[in-house]
Amino acid sequence: MSAGLSEAYMKMFPQEAQKKVSAGKKNLMLDIPEYNKAWNLYRDTSLDIMKRHEYMAQCIGFTDKDTEAIRESKELIAPHLEAILDHIYWEKLVNDPWLSRWFRDETGKIAKDYVTVRRARQRRFLLKILECKWDEEFWNYVRWVGAVHVPIFGFEELYIPMRLNFALWGYIHHYLFNLLAEVLKDDPEKLRRMTIAWTKMFWLIIDVYHIDYSAAWA
């Protein structure tokens, strides 16, 4: 976890850094090895972003084969990236009654220059996914973007309800798959591999993005 997020996280949930031991009234649950193992796993995957990624990847079965499928999909997706981003930003986001408010200036009109900036950032992010550069810096960035949209870490005016995040990621998900289905209509096996790999990747991103949306026990 990056230093800023780590400090803020531990202020919220200082108990997570503490060793769990029985105190006061006997709590038999704390003496069960499986419970302590589960607690340590939860704590480690909350505080160490790479352990979180590795654990979740194991849970959903994300393997090197999925990485290769996403890398292979670059040659199919990259040529259409500009059209994908134009559709998401200029047709979807700026017309959404809730999400469009972040793209408006003080007069209420769409701030085109700002939309262009956000579009460019999203382009870089998608290219990083296609290049399979999923290191600690990448996952900390995904978490940071999610965290700044939670009032306790960012600004209240930037808050985006979790349901809208799911809706937006779901929209990008099905738009991308429609593209793959069209391009690979004559190669169902390649379509299957890429569809499965991208589905897993979307869930990994969604999990890390929403870490700080959840309560300590989530």
C-alpha cells in the first residue's frame, strides 16, 4: 500500500495491525488455528497490495494463460481503442445524468478540455492493462483512484456510489466483449480464451478499486 493510503487506512482501522490474542473474557474463537490463519490472511491482503492481488488471482483462477490471452488481445483492441474511448466518454459518460456532473464547468456545460484529459488518462490505463504491466505501482494506482472517490480519503464532491462504479465497469465490459465477438466471430476458441481472461481481469480491478469502499470486516 502507498504511504498515504496506508497511514489513512490505519487511522480508520488501527485494530488491523494488532496481533489478535485472547483478552478478558475467554473467546474460544481466537484460539482456533483456522481462525487465526484466516485473520492473518485477511490482514495481509488488506495491507499488502501484491498479496491482495495474488490471493484474488488464485481465488478466481487467473493464470499465466490469462495473461497471455490479454497480451494477445492487444493487436485486436489497440486499433479500436480510440473508438472505444470516444464511445465511453462522448456518448456514455457525458450523457449520464449522474456521472456527467464531473465533466461540467461552473456554467453546467460539458468541459470538453477536461473530458479530453480524463480520456487520455483512461487510454494510458487501458494500454497498461494490454501491456500486462501489473506491478505494485499499477495496483496501488487502481486502489488510489478508488480511494479518492470515498469521502473519508478524498473529497466528498468526488464521491461515486459503488453501484455506479459497477454499472460503468459493466458497461465497459460488455462493450469490449461485443467488439471481441465481432472481430473473432470466426475463431470461437480464441474468443473464449480472451473473454474469460478479460472477465477475470475486470474482477481483479473491481476488487482492488473498491478496497476502501468497504468496512474493515468486508
